[in-house]
Amino acid sequence: MGITRNDIDSALNQARQNKIRVTLRDVDGSGQRDAPEPGLTLIIGPTGAGRWSYAYRPRGRRSDGRRHPQKWVRVGGVHSMDIEEARGIVRRIKERVAEGGDPLEERRRAERAERKMQEAEAARNMALGEAIERYIDQKRQTSVHVDTERRQLKLGTAETGIQDPRIDDITKHHVLDLIERHRFRPATARQRYGAMNRLYKWLLARDLVSVNPCSSIDTLPPPPPPRTWKPTASELCELWQAAGEIGGSRERFFKAMTLVPLRLNEMAQLSPREVENGHIVLHGKRTKNGDDFSIPVPSGYLSLFEPDNETRVFQLAVKGDFNARKSVVGRFRKLSGVERFHFHSLRKLFLSELAEHDIGDPDLADSLLNHRQSETRSGVRAAYLQARRRRKKIEVMEAWARLVDHAVTTGRWPRENSDYDDNVIGLRW
């Protein structure tokens, strides 16, 4: 006998009143004219919530020769689906099982596919700002030098003119506009393009976008010529005096940058614990190339590295990190009259003047700049040459300090003196 509406209402009342679970099979109903669907079951809980279910066993056998276990598939809710609709679904399930299918597994696969599509759609609708933060967080796991990348992406996003853009909103047209906007500043144009291209490659690899808007652009301006300028001895003397006028932590910072050729961020974020036994020792997470690095401090200038507080050797900002590079460089330029000065030129000065004075050798001097990809530290040679050359590095750094001292005192390099050979013999090995 098939289940009737009265049977369902009675079972619901019984479950609610007695706070019990009631199970009612279609073949156990009271209906005389209703054709039951064997296997269809109504399960009602103590709260009155109920569902239609059907149990089946897939045809065939498992790989171990045993029969497949019985599976229960939910047909629908008792309050949202009447008995005839439930019977129709069960009949279709039986037909699919007879064909060798597994309706429950097929439903699960369909649900997983639907969820995946929904997640993909949600991801494609991700805010560009959120995508940038995810990308930067991932890059930060391998490098701490991602603040410039983040800044380029934020500026590029703002320059598109789109309010609250989604990741799919950025098109080739927007990227071309970014490049055109900075056509007279090729370095900036290439930086904006490069950051955006790397972001969208990352998104594309994770199927978050279907196309990289930067991929087919071939109108990128040529790179600007490399900056080769370095201060002369007289200009270094003027800059050294300007540092004295500025005074405080920024004076010490400039002199430290001149004497120890770290990168600006590496020196600006230097902590007291990174200065030990006359050396600056940086963990790989603090260097541009991710390599651990150590460099001697000239013994006569150790006082420059007396810390300002517990966290910073050079507290260049009122609090937190140093973010006023342009204003500080501008002040040095104004006070010294050296209009082309930039901090990175001090690293070029270090390498060039050591070579001009025949001090050390290119490999050693380059290693003191911590260049991983230079020709002196690549290929088979890099794999075989593992010597630290600690003593020689100390000798070169002491010789460099004497060169700087001579330049800022006299306004000339020793090599520019007529009696150069006699004066610099102590600088050679």
C-alpha cells in the first residue's frame, strides 16, 4: 500500500508529540489506489523535520570481488516535495542504477563541479586590491623586498581610474594607457607594466583569470640607460660636509652607507643584533637575493653603528620604517650642491675606486656588494668557489676606509696625487 497525505500528517504528529524518530516506507502506507515505489522511505525526526530517501546498491562488484555497499540517497524534504514527485525521482534513480550508474556518486560529482564553478566565479569577481595583497603575501614567503612591487601595483591600479576594480576589469587597454601615461618616464612605465604582468601571471597560473592583459603588449618603451654616475672625491667631500650639517642619525647613516656598501633598505632597517664582532651579519630574509651575508665594518668607524634604540641602529623616522628617501636625498643635494647624488651611487663608487686604486680584485669587491647574479659569482665557478676570504675582506674594507678618509679630507683620491705610488703602497696587499 502506498503512503498517503494522511499517513504523512499522522507520522509528523507522532514524531513531534512523542519526540521520536518515525520511519515510514512507501509499501507500508494505507493508500488503496496509490502505486507504491518500493525502497522509497520517509524519515521524520523528533522536531518534525523529514526527508524522502531511497536505498540502492550499485550493480556489479568492487575490485576486490565483493558487492558494492548499500547507499542512501536523499530524494527531497517532506515539506517541499509531495509523494508523487518523490516517487518519480526514485523511478529515475532505479533506471540509472539498472544502466550501471551510481546516482549518489554522480550527484556528488555534479555538486563538486558546481561548487568549483561557483568558487571560480567568485574568484574571478575578486577585488583587485585583495588579489594584490594575496600575491604580495605569497611573495613575502621567499623575499621581504616586496614593498616596491606592492607600491607599483597600488599606483598602477589608481592610475587606471576604475573605482574598486575587480581582477577581470583590467584589460589590455588599461595597461596600454598606463604605459602611455608615463611615456616620458620609461623606467616608471616599465616598472608599472612589470609589476602588473607578474601579478596577472600569478593569477593566471591559479585559474583566477582567463587572460593576462599584459601578455600581448609589444609597445613597451626601451629601458633607460643604466645609471653610471658616481661622485668625484670633491663631491664626496661636499656630501660628507652636508651630512655634518644635517647631523644626528642621518649623518651617521650617510657615512655608514659610504663606508659599508649595503643597499639602502638593508642599512636603513639595520638592527643592533645584526652588528656583532666588528661585522654586519644579515640573514637571507633581509637581503635582496635571499642569501645570508656578512661584511666587515672598518675598525675606525665602529662608533657609527652605535644603535639609536633597541630595534634600530639608525632611527631615521620618528617611528617605524624609513619612507622619506626622496626628501632626504633632496636635502643632501641642496646642501652639497651635488645634484646627481643618490644613495646607490655609493655602491658604484666603492667598486670603481677600489679597482682604480688596484685594491683587492673584482671577485672580492663584488662579493662585498652581495651580487649573486654577477659574472664573478655564477656558473660552475660559483659552485666550486666557497671560500669566505674573511681576512682579505677585512683588509679591503680597512683600505676603503683610508681612501674615503683621504677623499673627504683633501677633496682628491690618492690616485690623483702626483706622488700616488708612494702614498698608496700601504693600501696594496
